[in-house]
Amino acid sequence: MTPWTAEQWVPHAQGADVQLTSRGNLRLRFLSDSMARVTLQPKDGYREPNTWAIAPVNAHAPHDVPWQGRHRDDLSCFATPAVQHHKSQGLHVLSTPSLRVELHTQPLRLVWHWQQDGHDEVVLSDRSTSAYLSDKRTGALRHYIQRDDAEKFYGLGDKTGPLNLSGRRLRTLAMDSLGYDPEHGDPLYKHWPFVLSRTPNGKWLGLYYDTLASCTFDFGCEHDNYHDFYRYVDIDDGDLDYYVMVGNTPAEVLQQFMTLIGGTHLPPRWTAGYAQTAMGLADSPDAQHQLSTFIDLTQQHKLPVSAFHYGSGYSSRGKRRYVFTWNHDKFPDPKSLNQKFHAHGMHLVANIKPCLLDDHPAFEGHVKGGLFIQDTSHQAVVEPYWDGQGAHLDFTNPEAVQWWQTQLKAQILDMGIDAGWNDNNEYAILNEDAQSNGWGHAIAMHRSRPLHALLMTRATFEAQEQALGRDNVFTVTRAGPPGIQRYAQTWSGDNTTSWRTLKWNIRTGLQMSLSGMFNVGHDVGGFYGPLPDPELFLRWVQASCLNPRMVMNSWKAGNVSNLPWMHPEVKDDVIRAIELRYTLMPYLWSLFERASSHHEPIIRPTFYDFHEDMQCFEDSDDFMLGPWLLVAPVVHAGQTTREVYLPQLAQGECWFDFETGERFAAGQTHTVPAPMNKLPLFARQGARIACAAAQAGQVAKFDDPIHQTRDF
């Protein structure tokens, strides 16, 4: 790889341009007092001229971008601050009242300072030996940054293992990761090149690399004797375009990032309730009868359930699945079944997939019409998919989008289903000649792979918006890059039933929250693998009942499904845990609203709210639900007590057991009771928690009125 060197510095009102030897320009732009952007503008033009992620939330711009994307150099939606220019000790310096950057030229290197209350601290420094490199052979770009062993790193989306990513090497490349290792597996489903870090001095820093090309992030796994400690990002044949954002707390940085990428969609309130899928039932030869019986059983067991998510079984013939078709042998009258769901208070969500098998009724017509991803010879790319061969729809082709939205209305919405669930949309296409239509300007597949998940989700969202109105729109996606949160809920994908998964999925959900995906959850009880035993099942329901998304989704051998009543010995406690969600629904829903209006994660690690308490940075199974409740799930077999650290509060303040009101000292580790029927839950002093209650003799619902407000 070849390091870059600077030839000339050209300051201007918004920042500066740095002319590079044979490379083009490095552009520095300040977007606010605490946010800046660094872009390599190549001499021969951008490889990725447009962005679909940057959709700033402000009074002068919509929270979205054109379907074709926003040009990468379009900064018209930013109110840029006044930038000061001067030289100091031979270095060019740019600054706002809060943020200052120094340019070192041989080799090219940037050093960023955070200025506040008379203090000046380095918060980000490019590697001193060489910071920016490019590879002529592969097209890869690499950015090296100095690393301190005291730094902590978070983010990158749906990552496994401990929250602190120090010492790991991870990729942002979406894969269909069925049965992934919950502690070590990588990559999973998202392409999310955003890093949130804590500096040794306790400041917080966000780095977002705006590229759709796959990236490799190294947080100290690699070491080279000729360089000091460093970390780096390697961009596979894309563009270098990154945003720097600084704050005193993780909240300040995350709010800046969410404002940058368009914020979070507020879905209808029913989506915050408990939801069930039953893939085995929908795959059965008598699926309609099985699902009708399921509705009856929810009533029999007095189960609160707000939605049913149809798996793809409604479209299956054997193991093969044909999107936007109904198997009328299994579902002779789906409209009447859907009416029964609605009559019993359940909204409906249907699984939809972007790939058509080669014997799908629409396949040949789409091949002729060019609606699929094609190779450079303009032939449809056909690859393995769901026990067959299939081709992926091209969502950069307006005709494919139109077909998708027409079919969604006819086969999903007009059938009485409320929403689409975008699944299997990682676009893990192996053909190296594959390319997207790009609205008439072809985009190589390795630079548009995550884009299709985003545009598929947007197409589903906008079709529903047109049919139902924006306030009623809800959709789900398994894959995608920054931007999907403008439309959809997401989850950690096809997890496996095990105690390890229960434990480590908690971290993955928190990692997604720290990355800007706030409406998240996990497949309760495990999607893949064996059925959970009674203890594991109950503990999983307890651990998930206060996640933003609570969906029991599974695909088990023998066409069986995880169902709340499947283990009679724990059924009542399972339902009690689900009822806790409905009791806390007013508080939970207020967090959904704040996620949309204030860019705050609904669940977060304890250090998010208690970032000055260093004990909160230790690996933990605990998490905060909003600012007032601490959840301490049991994640080990046989445990009936639980050690929990309750963070430091203001002097004299304490924590309370939510159920019993027992008082616990703050800033200490306590051993608390955790019998099988209890989820340890704690309220911090000063909390006022609104609680709902069902009407007498009724099953709890998502819109039950507030019954009481509990003060702690």
C-alpha cells in the first residue's frame, strides 16, 4: 500500500482542501461545532458518488434522500459553523469553539482536539508513521489511527461477544448467518461502519465511514513493530468519506449520529406489544386450521398477544417459497383467517423475500424484463436460494420497485395483513460480475450489496404509507446499512437455542442500540436448534420481555415451534413475564417516543447513563430500560440468586426492587433473589413509572390505560 502525502493546503469558509500527490483532494468540512467530515475526492471521481445514509434531521430538510441517493458532496442541508484558520508551530489548524484539527503533511495526518471550559484534549489522532494508504492492485483504502490501551470501542451494528470491541478484528459484510456463534461469530446481517469510542480522558467520539463497500475494522488485533499501537479500517474498493463527532457523553455522540442519518421511525403503538410467529404451523399441510386453533389457544391460555407474524410458510410448496403467492391448498380462505386474527386483537405481519426461485410464476417475465440483478453481459444472476436456484430483484431498477409495491398491496395488504417483514435480504451474491441497474448507471455489486436491503425496506414502507398513512406504517428488516432505522424494526437474526445465545444476545442487542438501531430484539427461545427446556425457555422470555422487540420466532425440526404454553410447568410464569411488558407499556412506549424525538436508545448498557462509574464498563448481563429501570436477567442454568451491580447515584440516593420495594445501596454489588418466577428489576430513586392494567376479566392489551404511577 502507498501512503498519501500533502502538497498544498487551501483554506476556505467551511474548512479546507488538501491537495494530495497524485491522489486528488482531501476535503475537510465542519458541519457543526462538534462534527466534521473528511473526504477523499479522487482525481478520477468517486467510486460511490451518492450516499443513502446521510439524511440530516433539521428544520430545513426532509429526513430522507432521493431514491437515487444524495450526491456525496451535497452539504446544502447543513448549517455550517464559522471556522477559524491559523498556523501553529508550522502546522495548519482549523477550529470551531469546540473542535480543532491540525494538519501534518509528511506523511499526511490529522490530529483532533476537543476544546471546552479552557481545556484542550486530543480525542483522535491519525497514526504518526502513516495514516492514509491505498492499494492499486485491489482498490482498497486504509485509515490508520493511534490507539491507546485505555480506549474502549463499541458499535458496528449486530456484533457478537463483549460490548468492548478492543482487540478484535471485525467485518461489516451482511451474511445470512443462520445458527451463528453468539460470542465469536462475525459478520452477521448488517453493514454498519459506525464506531463509538471512549477516550482515556473520558471523552466520547463517533466515527462513521459512509461507504457501502465492505469494511474490516481492527481494534488492536494487529501489531507492527515499526509502528506504535494503532487501529484501522480497511475499505474494500470504496470511498474514504468519514464523519467525526465528539461529545462529553455517549448520548451526545449518538444523538449527533442519529441526527445525521435521519433519526428513528416511530411505529404504531401495537408494535410494542408481544408478537408470535409459528413457522411450523404455517408450513403444515393444514396451516389455516392450525393457525385458527392457535388463535383459540391464545384465548384459552389468556395470553396477551398484539401481533402474529406470518413466516414464509403461507407461500411455501414443500421447502420452496414463492414470495407474493398464497398456497391455497394450505390456506383455502386466508382472508377469513386474517379477519379472525384481527377480531381477537392481533395485527398481522407477513414475511417477504427479495429472491424469486427459478420456477416462480413471475420468474421468466422478470428475466426478460431485466428486473433481476444482472452480470456484465446483462444476464440474470442465478444462485442458490432456499432449496433451489433463484435471482434477486434489483431495487435500483424502478420497474422492479413498482412490481414489488404492486404485489405487496395485492398479496399482503389487500389480504388483510398490516405490514411486511423484509427477510433474507443480505444479497450475499457471489458472482463477481454481478451489478445493480443503478437507475441506468450500473453499480458493482460489491458497492451496492447493502443498498438493496435499504431500498427493499423503503419500498415496503412507502407502499404501506400510501395505503395506510404514515402513522400506521410498520415494517421489519433483517439486513441493511445506516438508514434502515428510518423505516424499520430489526433484530439479531437466526439465533440458536442455548444458554450461551441467551447470554451473548443481550450484548448484541445493546451493541445495536449503541450503533443507532433502537427498535431491536431477538428471537425469543432461539430460532434454530433444539427446543429450549422449561428453565431456559422461561429465563429467555424474562430476559426478552423488556426489549423493544419481543417476538417468539422459531424454526425447529419436526415443524414444531416455540409457543408460550409448550411447557405446562412454566406456562403461568411465561405468561406472567409477558404480562410484565404490558404492565410497563406506558413507560416502554414513552421510550419509543423519545427514541424518535430525542434520539435515545430504549435499552442501553449501564455505562450509557452512568458513564463516570467505571464499574459499569465491566462485562455484564445487565442493561438499562430507559434512564430509570435496570434489568438483571438470569442467563445461567440452575441460578436462583443473582449478583447485580447497582450503579452509583447522587449522595444519599439508592435503588429499589421494582416488585417488593426493597431498598439497595447504590455503587455496590448485591446478591439478590432470582427464583424461577422472578426477573430481577430495579428502579433508581426518583423514578416515576406509569403502569397499565387490563380491565377486569380481560387479557392485557397494548393500549390499556394507566392504572397507577409508581414512585420510587
